[in-house]
Amino acid sequence: MKKTHSFHIPVMGIGFTIDTPLKVAQYGMDSVISLVDDILLEKLRKMYSDKFEVSYHEITDKIEDFRAKRITAYLNLISDLAEQKFESLKTMASDKSDALLAYVNMLPDTSKAKQEFKKLTSNGFNASEIKKWASKKLQMGSIDVNIMTKVDKDNYIKNEKLEVKYNDAHAALRGFANSKLRSSVVLSAGMNPRLFAYMAQFNDFFPDKKGQFKKRIILKVSDYRSALIQGKFLAKKGLWVSEYRIESGLNCGGHAFATDGHLLGPVLSEFKVKRKELQDTIEAVWHQELLNTNRTIPEKRATFKVTAQGGVGTDEEHTFLLNHYNLDSIGWGSPFLLVPEATTVDSETLNKLAKAKEEDLYLSDISPLGVPFNNLKNNTKDLEKQALINKGRPGSSCPKKFVALNNEFKDKGMCTASREYQFNKIKDLEKQNLPQADHLKQYNKIIEKSCTCVGLGTSALLAYNLDTKVEGNGVSVCPGPNMAYYDRTMSLENITDHIYGRANMVSRSDRPNLFIKELDIYIDYLKNKMEDAKTSMSKKEEKYLKTFSENLKAGVLYYQDLFKNVKHSFEDIRLTVLKNLENSELILNNMCFEITELQVK
């Protein structure tokens, strides 16, 4: 079925979109809940049960399989409440309800439903006709969930290690699979073969005769090769990927996966060219596996969507990506952090985000996962971390342990942001008797890690005045670089009008095109990598730098051709963009020469 809107709201942090579907699904907007923190989900389930007078029985950590059961219970509650809101919106059509008018007004102007509504109401408001029309034509947004595949910690009862199915990501998947939702799980952060194989145990991920799925799979990827490898792996388990969600490697919020310097434009172009090849290759493997396991083979061909996200900021960019690359939807993330009607952000963080400029947004090494992480300077979690460092007690108390994945000091695992890990690591460092400068460099690397698995959820607790005794009040936030160009809180109508070109929420005139912004970020990233390589460079690092710079150069050539030849788009910035690309080409040529010089040394 065709979606109501041509945008979706991706997962943001742990708590920022924790209840977004309850705010936007009734308007036909798709959004994504993070399943990292079952403790937070349980707190919100109690809050919403109290608010809507729904019976609540606490699921404590003494109950077997409590993580999966908490997730199922929360998703079922959000599903019920969102459905009620949507049904109410449709049945209140007779009252010319504000909610119905908001739904229609926020639709894109090209929407058939919007045009039909205008026609229906052109000669007055016939309540029964509109009610009939609403029940047939209006669609609820999808309540999707996100699982970071690598956040799959082993779990124990006392000192006894539990079966793999009780690992964090496995339990989260089970929680979703057992819920009443008919929606998608977004798998991000790469391949987890054990988790992917485990999915095949749930019938909801398999098609019926008509090719319908109760539960669908969305793969978040940063290039075509990754989509092909993961798509085939899942197909060999009889699992079909219903959407490939392409995200810019670095021009995005949250964790950033730079890959080998593949830029968004060339990646989207490859998907466009090879879309049929991807379909045919994976479908053949999938059909064979369905046959081998006596599963239902659908009567019609399976299809998949291709979507993109990362740094999109104007209606022109939105429309260009949809049309030029034949995409099905565009993800709008960071700007929605400034929309209280859609996301859950505490007032202090909201204020910091609205004021943030380019220099306040940076790619950091604070994530315990060891992946570059987009960060906001002076967020309250980092200030809390610094206060502990100043007291001579670096590291977090690690109350939730969701990323206690490092086995360097004990089998059960520690988080690299924890006090326990950093104490042991610093003790080891002191034994090495390094020169002072090297010692300081290594020490700073250890203490830089921040407790993001708590910090990324705390904002929701503060926003709803819930207890933060265990978590503390520090908030981590991970907006993309695009946040610099938005400087005010917005209503849901404001941001929707902005996406569809009916209003402009970017007050600055110097916002660069999304492709140019991403290219600049990649060049800065390469410069930093080269700086690190000046002290010592292995053959592997040398190969990586060469490949990275060559891919960037190929990306520049692709964009030069694109902007010279594209019709009816970016007319007013074409010359500026081409000049920027010319400068980038010169910079990259010099950098390639420097890499050769480094290699010679």
C-alpha cells in the first residue's frame, strides 16, 4: 500500500522517539522506537497506563524473560493507544474535528486524499460522507522498532550464562515478534549472523499466499555491497528484506559509519542502476529457501522499498532525491528533535539544540561501542562526565550495562565508559611507563568514553518528570550536522510544511547543499585519519587511506557531472556547488599526494 507521507521519522537516540508513534501515527506518519532500554520502556508503560487508565502490572527483573516481556507489553500498549487515537480521528469527522483537518492539511499537496477531501468539502461539510471517506482513505502511520544488532550483550543469572536467545538484541527481537504490531524492525549497525538466524524462528516474518507480512524487515545500510551481502544472508534463512534504508555515512545523527569514503549520491545511483539485479539475486535465493523449508511461496513477486536519510534539509533536496533516484521515502531526523509534538526532549536540551551552530556539533569518540558518534558540545552528560574526571574518579557507575561488551578484564563484560573498566585500563597504562605526552594521549582516550546508553534515554524521564535517581540528570544527545541550520522549536505543522515546500524553517541563507556538506565532512574525516597516520602507518591503514581518498575523488567527479546535467533542480546554487566541487577536487589531489609521501616515509 502506498504510504501517506513521503517522509519517515527515523529512530533518534534511545528516548527521543520512544513514544513518537503515539504522537504522529494518527496523522499517517511512520516513526521508529528504539528497543535498547527495557527499563525506560517499563517506566513509560506505567506512566501511560496511569494517564489513560489502563490496567498495569509491573514486569520486574525477577520474572523470567523480563526484557522481552517488557518490550512486548510496551509495544502492545502503544499500539492500542495509537489505534484509539486514529479511530477517534476518523469517527470525529462529523464534528469537523481539528485532528482530521490537521491530518489533511499536513498531507503533501500532490496527495490524492487531500484533493478528494477538498472536492468533498467544496460545497459544505457533509458529515456522513466525510466519515465514510475517512474510514476508507485515511491510513495510520507505521509503529516501527529499531534494534542495534551489535548491542547484544550476554546475560547471566548469578554467574551462570544464559542461552543466546536471552542476549539483549535477541530478547528485543522476541519482544517485537511477540507483540501485536504489524510493522517493521529496523536492523542497524551491521550484521549479527546469530540474530539474523534467530529471526527465522518467528512465523510473522514469513509471507502469506498474497505476499503479506505481519512483521517486516528494514535493513539500514550505507552502501550497495552491504545491502547485497546482508539481504542474501537473510534470504538464505527464508527472510525477505522489505526496505533498504540507506543512510549517509557521516552526515547523519547518532553513530556514524564512514565505510570507505562512499558518498550518498554515488551510493543512491548504484542502488538505482542495480535495483532489479538486487531484486532478482535475492529473490532467487529466498524462493529456494522457502521451497526447501516447505514455506508458503507468495503468488505475486515480493517487492522492497529503497529509502534514504542523512542531512536532507529542504523541499528541493527532498523532492530531488525521491524523483532522481526513484526512492520511496526520505528520512528526516535531527530537525524533528526541535518538534515537541513529535519527539521527547527535555527543555534544557531543546534549548541547547536550537542554539547549536556548526562548531557545537562534532564527530566524537565518546561512544563505548568504539564507533564515531555525532555529539553536541556541552551536553549535560558530558559535563557530568567531566565533573567526575575533575574529582579524580573518571567513568560512570554503569547502572544499566547495555553496552557492557568488553571482555578485556572479565568474562561477563564491562562497558568502556564504566568506572570499573577505566580504573583497570588506567592501572594498566601506568605500568607501561610511556613518555608523558604518549601517556596523556592514551589516558584521554580512555576517559573520553561517555555513558550514552543511559544518557540517550534520560531526556524522556526529565521531559515527563519521572524518577532519575538511578540514571542521574545528564542527557546525551546525538544530532546530525544539519541541526546547525535550525534555530527554533517548531510545530508538527511547521516541519511538515517545511518538508513539502509550503514554508521555510531554515532562517539562514548559507546552508550548504546536502551533498556538499557531506563531502566536506568526509574530507575533514580523512584529514584526521591522515594526521593519526603521521606517527605510524600500517599497510592496512595505508590501503584504507588510499581507497578512501580514491572513492571521494570518484564522488566529486560524479557530483560534477550531476550538477552540470541535472535539469530543473538546484538552479540557484549550481555555480556555487560546482565551484565548491572544484575546490574539493584540488584538496583531494593534494591529500592523495600526501598519502603517497606518508607511504614513502
